[in-house]
Amino acid sequence: MTGTAQHDPASDRPGSASTETITAGCGLTTGMLQVAHLSVSYGQRKVLRDVNLTIPPRQITAIMGSSGVGKSTFLTALNRLTDLEPRCRLEGQILLDGCNTLDPDCDLQALRRRVGMVFQRPNPFPLSIRRNLLLPMRDAGLNASEAEIRMEQVLRETGLWTEVADRLNQSALTLSGGQQQRLCLARAMALSPEILLCDEPCSALDPMSSQTVEELLTKLSRTVTIVIVTHNLAQARRLADQAAVFWLRNGTGCIIDSGPADRLFEQPVNPDLEAWFAGRVG
Amino acid sequence: MLDQVSRSVPDRLMKIASTLAALLVLLVFLHLTTGLLMSGLERLSWSFIRLEPLHSGRQGGISFVLMATGAVLAICLLISVPVSFGCALWIQDRSRSQVSRGRKWLQRCLDLLAGLPSIVFGLFGMTLFCHQLRMGYSILAGGLTLACMILPLQVRLASDALERVPDEYLRGAAALGLSRVRTLWHIVLPTALPGLMAGLLLSLGRAASETAALLFTSGYVTRRPTSLLDSGRTLPVHIYDLAMNIPGGEASASASAVVLMACLLVINVAAMHLAGRWRQTVSGE
């Protein structure tokens, strides 16, 4: 993202004039995230402490670690979905293109349109396939014809068009698990986010569907920054350009190593990490 | 293994007991409806619906009574539905987003109010609406009293229905930056609709069959109501009066009861049909 002639997908983003600026004075859109001294607490219990991580634009960053180390909490902090949790408190900074998303003045709707999310279990709304895709786009300010065009585009990108073109008005809940997850991906992509957060998107899918979603994520990473939480080390190896490993220290989650995925997997500097990769600890 | 378990004595006993219970409910319902139909159909005719009551209801029909009943129920629903839905939304909002002491207290108060006998609401309505707010014994006072009476039940049922909307839908909507209004209209309402409709119809049934609270507030004159501040007699009050106070009024009471049941049935079917149509429109299926 250095050449000035490079096409910026942000310019295609729906409702760009009104929704892109999440706080005053932040206009650049590269999809770069910088997390500085992030701590997350639920009431008195601290679940993440002093997390520092730079997520480079248009690459896949894998977030790894055992269960309960705060990977999903970290992911949901990036789009402030943690605000839905009772008594959750965030400290530190999360800079999206230099703009602190933890600022109390941050426009959460605009932030979440820029930072899309796909969940562990597919969660299409109990609406038709068409309405699932049109609803967020219409809410973001696209008119009906623009939204229809974009719908077809994202369905083609996710490889769903040929499978659902003749039944767009059927309930999304009639789709298979893999199709539902791709629909959720398409729904998130319909808003042309700069960043896509994926919380173990393949964990509820069969191997074939997982492969399809993985190929899709690789394709999408050309234009979108992807942050993926995964338990699956093999999947992280296949997908990730960058990686960060979360670990429990004194009952609180923190990052023990991060950097280019190849370096992390081949030459882990931390002995805990080496043991974990070797399968000696869980 | 499963067969062996299902053939065990306690299992068989449970199956027999539940079947007997179901049969008992069915028998009570059949006895009630056939008894009513047999005594009421004799008196029931189109003119019974169309004519005004004569000789304290022994003769003529129930047209003015139906008008008063419709007006009282309309006022009751007009007030109670938005208020109860708003309150249920507030409760759900608090329960999902934060630990709220206010919500718990409100729920306890509502549960207590829902258990109060209707005659207490009648006394409350008479004091507040009829006397203090100077509405007199009127359709308006009756409707408002009924609204107060069914409000706790409606809030409870609406709150339960909203609670059953899966968190994953709400998190999905929030992650897409969907506005609260659009989330409510397109996702929460269609998902909670069966529960909301069941709650609405249950409370409507309770309001439509209420007698005690209305005796104190909307009065029991059988004349044609000319305004909302006029007194009026509702169907349950009419049935009560014919059965208890009017010699020879039993046939008209049974016929009125059949009409009341038919009205509730029609409202039920129409409401479910309209709700189904609306859900289909919103979901785009």
C-alpha cells in the first residue's frame, strides 16, 4: 500500500461520504490497525493485559492460543462489540488509520461498517437470502438498485451466486452450514469493509466447506485486512501472513509472540510457544 | 435399551397420566362449548346481533353491547400494547447490556400486579379515572382500567418473547452496524412475533372476558353509547347481569356467551393471519 496509483477499494465503499469518518479528523483509509497497551476487564476480572500488536493492511493476521486466553475478546474489542457485554471495560488504544476507536466519541455504526465480522457459528438472520444481504446495505445508505448490484457481486465473490441465484427469496436458514457461513461472509463484505474479523469461521464447518471458506479468505485478503482467530495451527500455517499468539500469564491473557507467520512457526522464540507448536502443552 | 426404558412402569404410568390429563382438558372444553351452543344457538340469530337490547336484555339483541365492548377493548389495546412493548424492550435492553437493579424491581412489581384480583383494579380505576380524573362511569374509564389490569401480564409475556430472540442475531446486527430501529423492525420483531402474538391474544382474552373491573368503571346501562365519556355495557357484564339479575335471561346470556367466544375466535384467527402476512413481508420470503 505504498504506490499512489494503486486502486483503493475504500473508494467503492457504500455511504462513504457520511459513514467512513468514525471520529472527526480521521479521513485516511488503509485498513491498518495498531493496538497499543490494550487491557480488557469484565468487572474486577482482567482478561487481557497490555496487548500491543500492529495488524498490517491487506494481509491475513492469525490470532492463536489455547481456549480462554482472550482471543475472541481481543477480536471483539477491535470493532467494539465488547460494548454489548455487561461491565466490560477497555483501556489503551486501538488505532484504525491513526484514529483511536476506543474514543468515547467514536461512531460505532461507522466503525462496524469499516470493521466487518464473521462469527464462529453462521448467524444468518431469519430472513430471505436477499433480505439478509440488502438489509445492512440499505441501512448504510445504498439505494435499492445499487444494493441489488452489490448483492450479486458479493454472492459471486463468495461463490454462492450459482447456488442461490434461483432461490434468493427463500429463507437463509434453509442453506447448509457452509453456505450459511459464506452468506455471512458475503453479508459482511457487502459493506466493503477495510477490515474483516473472523472468529474461528471454520470451526462449525465440514472439511470441504472449510476449504471453500479458506480459499475465499485468501482471495479476499488481496483487498481487505483479515484478522482470524483460529485454534487450528495447520489452518493458521496455510492462511496467515502474520500471526500473534496469546497466552495466560497469572490468569490474564497477553501476547507472547507475534510477527510474520513463517518466522513464528519456524523459529518460535518463546519456549512455551515451541512446546505448544510441538504439541507438548495444550 | 431405549425400548426397555420406555416400557418401565414409571414411564408407562407417566404416559397414562399425561394422556388422562389431556383427555380431561378436552372433555371440559367439549362440555363447555356444547353446553353453551345448545342453550345459546336457540336464541342466536342475525337479528340478535343487529338489534338493540330490550326489556333488560331478555328480548331484542346486543348491538349496543357489542359497540361498547369494541370501544372498551380498542381503548385498552391502544394504550396497553405500546406501553407494554416499550416497557418490555427496556427490560430486555437492560438485561442484555448491564446488570440493572431497576429492572429486577420492576419485574417483581409487575409479577405482583399480574396476580392482583381484577376487582382491585376496578376499585383503583373507579377512584382514579372515574372520580379523580372526572371521567365518570364511562367507556374511556373502563378501557383505561382494563389497560392497567392487563399491562403487567402483557409486559411479562412480551418480555419473555423478546428474551427468546437469540443473542447471535443481535450480535450479528450490531457487527454490521445496523441501526437499532432496523434491528428491531427486521430482526427482533419477526423473531419474537409468535410469542408477542400469543401474549397479546392471551391478554386480549383476559380483557374481553373481564366483568368485575368494568362494573365499577364503565357502568352497565344498555343504551347506545354516544361518546367515549358515555357509560356502556360490555358483553361479559351483559352476560353476568342476564344470568344473575334478570329472570328469564338465561337464553340471552348463553347466546351472548357464544357471540363472545366467536368474537375471540375471529380476532385470534385474524390476528395470527395478519401477523403471518406481516412477517412474510418483512422477511422477504
